[in-house]
Amino acid sequence: MQRYFKTIRLFWSTAFASQLEYQLNFLIELLAMLGTLLGSVFILSLFFTGGRQLGDWTWESALVIQGVYTFLDGLTNALLRPNLTEIVNYVREGTLDYVLLKPIDSQFWLSVKKFSFAGLPEIILGLSIVFWAAIQSGTTFSIYSLFVFIISLLIGFIILYSVWFLIAASSIWFVKTWNATEVLRALLAAGRYPISAYPVILRFIFTLVLPVAFLTTFPAEAILGELKFNILFFGLILSSLFFIFSRLFWKFALKHYTSASS
Amino acid sequence: MSFKVIKTLLTTQYAYMLEYRIEIALWALSGVLPFIMFSLWSQNDVGNSFGLNDIGLARYFLSAFLVRQFSVVWVVFSFEEDSLSGRLSPYLLQPLHPLFRYVASHLAEQATRLPFAIAIAITFFILNPSSFWLPSLPQLFLAYLSTHLAFTIAFLLQSLVAALCFWTEKSSALERLIFVPYLFLSGLLVPLSAFPSNVLKVAMITPFPYLINFPAKVLSGMPVDIFNGFLAQILWISILVPSVNILWKLGLKRYTAMGA
């Protein structure tokens, strides 16, 4: 276990050193992030014109959802995208062989090799919005609600990771999975708004098929102290299933890996 | 440029694109954002506040989806790859501006995309039968024209960023700075008539509303100032063409043929 922590530390410190070369990139990411946030909050505000509510969410509590979304988007940009979009290159160039030969779990290696520090401001800003908006909507935090919030964020992240990893792992068969991740990104954008704002059929899909609700709506309910215990329980089971499935799928995919150029 | 060159470019690029049908189908599917937004606006009865009933909203967002399908641009990504891998050098030696090669591959990709876009539109009509409409022939022609002009503007805007490849290795990162205002000001997420008037004024001095909002309104048959819309589109093109030309020429002087 300690070996894994040490590996992460080494990976991320080299990532930090190599990214210092591209400081302009960092600035661009920051600008793009601020623009995106500004735009999304503006679009969200259009739903509330004339004193309306969005699927029984008030303006402040809907902002909590935006915060959770920003936080997860930051994690995606920092961790999921840089690592998981590389898998296809390892497959294509045959360098996956070297990864598989290393005395460390290959899924672990592929998932944490890189860390893009440009995602860090988004993560921090996302969390700040969550707490600021929660306070604005008159929430008082307790140890219990913070604990439930952290657990539900974890549930959300594990589901997000597993779905990303499943698509990335399918690159063992299909060399171009970039477009599939674009479809995923487009669908995940639905998480910017509370699940109760959608028509019934989409609510069903976004809870059970592609569990967007577990990514943003439920963590937001957790910090607002409104999350029902059975949803948390169901989320724990669902995220475990997603994670186990991603591991099994990776083992299965590796059986079909024939290596390029050999 | 002779007719023969155009024909050869288009047919080879089309043959090339046909190889990637599944990818292109997925890519077509990744444009679902207008549908997600449609479900939100109609479910929450917001449409009325900007003068659109459910049917109007449905038509607008389907049109926005279609316009997006045929005006999507990725030239900066191809160009960056070609420039970094040194593939650009042989292109530059040919008696044909390299950008035309990318124009041809975009048009070929649009042709490959057409059946998938139609399939998605039919699915949409099955799910929302009341929103079905067939635009009249002149309307269809004007929508076709304005979508092509929108594509031209988007292509030129991205070429401007692509030309920066001559200066920096990662110009595709700069594309994000165009994409973000495009996303919110083009009308992909909400018809621009929903904007408060001061935001609308700012939006209208950018090229973005003419990329989705204007062609989508024409296609869906919403009341729209056709003359001024086309005028603005042509104006933007006439500003962007010389800009791209100048930047390209300046950049070419700095080209060092990376990787070759």
C-alpha cells in the first residue's frame, strides 16, 4: 500500500515539474474556466426569471449543484482526462506492454500516472461555491452533514471514474474512443442542473442508467442536509458495482490485448 | 483552383471519411446538448417568458442541433497535429493553399454525417410528434445558405487560432477561449431572445449569434430579420478572410518545419 502512495507522489511531482514549462497553458485554462462558470451561472439565472424555481430548487441551492459540477469537472481535467485519454496511445503504439510488465497494478498505473495542475483552481473554486451557496441558502453544517457530503462526493467520483475508465478500456478493441468520451462529456453536462428539473424519463435514465444524479444532485442535497439515507446507501452499492465492473472489464480487455507491432 | 482539383479533393476526402463512419456517428451523437437543454426549458415552462411555446422550443432546438452538425469545425486540431508531426511541409510545397485541404475534409465529413443527423432528427420527431414541420423550399434554401456561411465564419475563426501554431506548440488550447463564448452566446443552449437586453446587445456585436441562433431561426421558421442576418454573416467573413491571410503569411515566415 505504501508503495502505491510513494508512486503517486513521484508521478505527480514529475508532472508538476514538466507542466511548469507550459505556464501559458495554465493561464488559458484559468480564463476558460472562469468564462465557463460565468456563462453557466448566467444560463442558470434565466431559469429563475420572474420568480420561478427550477424543479423545486431555489437559486442558491441550484448554485450548490453548479459548485459540485465545477469541482468534479476540475477533477476530470486534473486526473481523468490526462490519464485515461492516454490509454489509447499506449495501445496504438504498443507501449502498453511496458506498463503491463511493471510490478504494479496496471489499472492503478494508468489511472494516476499524470496530474494536470491546471485543474486545481477549478477544484478549489468548485468547493468554495458549494460552501458559499450552501451558507447563502441558510444551511448550518454539522459533522454529520459534512461526513455525508464527503461520502456522496466519493460515490460520485467513483462512478465518474468508472464510466470514464470503461470507455478508455474499450480502446483495446477500438482505436478511436475519443468521440465516445465526447458523447460522455455531453451527457454529463446534464449534471449542471438538478435532476428534478428533467422530464420523468430523463430522470430515470440519469439516475439508473448513466447516474448523473449521483454526481451532482445528491452531493448537493447532502451538504444542504436533505439527502435521504437510503439514497446514500443505494449510492454506495451502485458505485461499488461500477468500480468492480470497471476492474473486471479491464481484466477481460487485457485478455484480448494482442499488442501492436508484434 | 480548377474544378478538377476541387472534385479530386472532395472525393478523396469523402472516401477517407467513410472509413470512420462509427466515429462520425458518435460525434453526431455528442451534439445532444441542445436536446438536453430543450427538455429543461420545456419541462420548466420557461419558454413562454421568451415568447416560445413548446412546439416553438422543440423546433428551435432541433434546428440548432442540425445547424451545429453542419457548422462544426475542428481545423485547429488537425492543423496542430500536421504541423507538429511535420506533415505540413509537403502540403506547403504543393501549389494549393493547405487550408483548402482542411475545407475539403470538413465538407466531406459533413456529407458523411448527413444520414446520422437525419436519423437523429427522425427520432426527435417520433418522441415529439407535435413539433413536426417541413420547411418550405425557399426557407430550406436560406437555412442551407446561412448554415454554410456560419460554417465559413467558424472555420475562419478557428483558422485564425490555427495560424498561431506557427508561434506556439499548443494553439489548440487557445481554441478553448473561442469555444467558451461560442457555447454561451451562439444560441446553442437557449435562443438569444431569452437574454436580457443589455447582454443581448453585447452578444450581437460578436460573431457567435450568427453561428447558431440566426441559421436555426431561419430553419425553424421563427420571425427573423433575414436581410440583416445575412449582412452580418457576410460582414464577418469579409473581416476574417484578410485577417487569416495576413496572420498566415506572417506565420509562414517563422515556420521551421518541426519534426521533419
